[in-house]
Amino acid sequence: MNIPANLKYTNDHEWALITDDVALVGITEYAQSQLGDIVYVELPQVGAIVQQGAAIGTIEAVKTVADVYSPVSGEIIAVNAALKDASELINKDPYGEGWIAKIKITNQDEIDNLLSPADYQKLIG
Amino acid sequence: MADESAVKKTPFYDKHLACGAKIVPFAGYWMPIQYTSIIEEHRRVRTTVGVFDVSHMGEFIVKGKNAERFINYLTINDVTKLVPGQVQYSAMCYPDGGIVDDLLVYRFPDHFMLVVNASNIAKDFAWAQSNLMEEVELTNISDQTGLLAIQGPQVFETLQPLTETDLSAIPFYHFQQGKIAGIDVIISRTGYTGEKGFEIYHNPQYSVHLWDAIFSAGKPYQIQPIGLGARDTLRLEMKYCLYGNDIDQTTNPLEAGIGWITKLDKPDFIGKAALLKIKAAGLQRKSTGFAMLERGIPRHGYRVLHQGQEIGIVTSGTHSPTLNKPIGIAYVRTPFSTVGTSIEIDLRGKIAPAVVVKTPFVPAHTA
């Protein structure tokens, strides 16, 4: 299972690419493989203020539905509009074209709550 | 599943692993939920041909002088209408009209075979046993029976080269005993997909041989293994009932939309008196197909509303790969079950519009 070394992870299987005060957020390879075919994604609103661990969107797969939780607290500054018509991008490229949102981080200290790639590897076994 | 060591393997288990299946415990068996993708597997069955391991299903043999009389009392359809070589869709009910299980009845020249849902094997066998008549011999052969379903528009091209039996001479819901790839099998023109298809009952000793022969024969048609995920989306597009979702002991066959197999004019059978009463009183609710008007998938247990008032409950739902939109089945109060009625579905707190539609959702191509 692909777990890129440059990302941080959550217990709920999101990833965050942190560049200064911006986090690019998506779900992991493991998460998409567990969900199977993703058919709709409900994206957060740009401008919404979110808390770390709060639900920011919903992913509907054929078999099941899952919430997406924000890895950081901050403001949604962009969402991946391509997912509206091509939600399968999350299945195909979860760490790239399947990104979900961009969040301006308001509390840098909370980044310490996230998992390292090694810890995430341990989580999924 | 509390105790995974008790979960059984079908004779195709190693094949599933070799095909890269995602395997889960289902109804007491390790079953493939998907191999590549539910949507891709679904489309394979609708466009060419796919293969399902359904060895988890249960098979009972009923023999003896009173076999026909016994099955006619135990089940709601009319077994006396069956000729040897014919299959009948039926169900067993409790005395109150609630459904024990839905099943297939096969009539052989000198005995019958009942095919029941995997999750209900023990319960069904105990139920049949407790209603047994004299001069009836009931045997559970589930563990000695492998079952492979081959389904899709190119099923004839795939299977005919493997057998001397003229497959085109077996009408829908009929069967013949014959050989496939040299193995003695029961070739049954049945399925759970809405496509042309066969189900091949066989001795599990030869399961791997059959699998290899069928996949080799189906290669020109991009044959592929199909998991339980696509089995569910395929049956849902046809509005075929799934026990545990759409029907169970709290539902009766009349409201479930299988009144066509409920023969209230035949001699006494278990549940008849209750079903006659239910029919005379008029159905309070009906199993109803609906389509969502927006994105979001209805799922088992979601509430159905009409102008904000609760009128029913979703029993099955999915994204239809053929229609490319979400569809579902719900029990709704009878006045709201008419095609074209606007309803709403409570999608985890979000009220989304839907409309009652004609079913099957997708035309069947079984003929």
C-alpha cells in the first residue's frame, strides 16, 4: 500500500500535504481501496471554517458511505471541483488528482496530532 | 463474524485469491466481494459474460412418496404445476405470513431439490424438518454441492463449446442433467442478474476443473469473475428481492411484490390463512422502486418521507451502473406507491427528492 513519506496522516485515513500554512487534503490509498468504486463526493464549501477532526465532506461508494474529516483546523480555500463529475479520480489517484480540499491552517500546533507515515503504516497493518 | 475460524471456504477459494479478490466473511463463508471494481464487473455481465461463485447457497433434496405434497404445503407457489426439468421461484412463510426464505424448487423425475439462501440454510432446514410429513426424506447436500453462475449476453457462446447438451433447448427456468467439460452437472437456465445465464450445480471435487474450462472458453468474450458487490447491483436493477434486506420474517410476500408466486387458491399451505386475511384487508404498504433526483445513495434503513411526513423505509439502494444514477427499493404506504409519486429520502439527515418509478429499473434480457 502506497504511503508517501512527505505526507501526514489521520486515524480516519485522510492525508495532508503541509506547505507552510496550507494543507492539501485527501484520503489515503488504503481508504479508497476499502471503499471501492466512489460514485459521488460531497465537497466542503469554500470559505467554511473547519475544526480538526470535524466532518468536511462525504464520500459515497457503491457499497458504503464515509465522512471525510479535516486533518487540521482552518479555512477551506479551495476544493477539487473535478471530483463533481469524476469522483473516480479518488480511486485512481488518491494522492494526486483525487485531492479533496485545500485548507489554510489556523493552528499549527495541531499538526503534532497527525500521524507520521511510519505510524500510519502501523495503523493499517 | 464473531468467530472467523468457523467461516467456511467454498471450493473456489484459492481461485478467488489467485484472481486478487477482496474476500469477506458472508453468510458463514469467505466470499469475494469484488475482484477489480463493482462497476466494471457489473458492466462485464451486462455486456459480455461473467462468472459468480455461488457455492454458499444451500441445497436440500426432498424424496419420497409425499415429497410433492410436502413441498406444496411448505411453500407458497404451486409445485403441482412443475414438470420434470422445470424450476420454480417460491418462498416459505410462517403461519403469520412472514417470510422464512425465498427459494428455487427443482423438479427431477423422482425427487425435488430446494435451493435456499446461504444465510438461512440452518434455519430453513430446521423449519422444513419441523413440518416434515411421513414418507418424506429430507437431506441437506449444501456441503457436497458446488455452484457456479455464468451470466451475460455471451453465455451461450462461452458454454456451448464445452457441452453436447443443446443449451438453446433449455428454456428460462428449466434445467437438464448433462456434462460440462466432461463433468456431470446440472445445467440450470436461471440467475440473479436479469441477463441470459446458467447456474451449474456440480460435485465440488471438480469445481477447479470447471472454473478453468469456463474461463478458457470465455476468453474471447473477456470473461471475468464477478463478486458479491456486483451481484447486488445487478439484482437491484432488476428489483429482485434479497432476503435480509427486502424480505424477512416481518414482511409478507404480497407486500414484497412477489404476490405472483403466492398461490392463494391452492390447497392449504403454511401461511395461507394469514395471507388471505392480509389480502382481504388490503395492503398497508408495498415494496416500491424509486430513483433519486439528486446525488446521494439511499441505503437499507433510511427513512422515506412525503412532504416531510414519514411514509416508509428503504430496504435496498445503490448507484445503478447502467442508469448512472442512484436507485432504491422501499416499503412505502400504499397510496404513495404509484409510479410518478414524489417522495423524499432522508440521507443521513439530508432530505433529498426522489420519485417512484417503474420496475425493473432496467429491462430484463433473460429470454
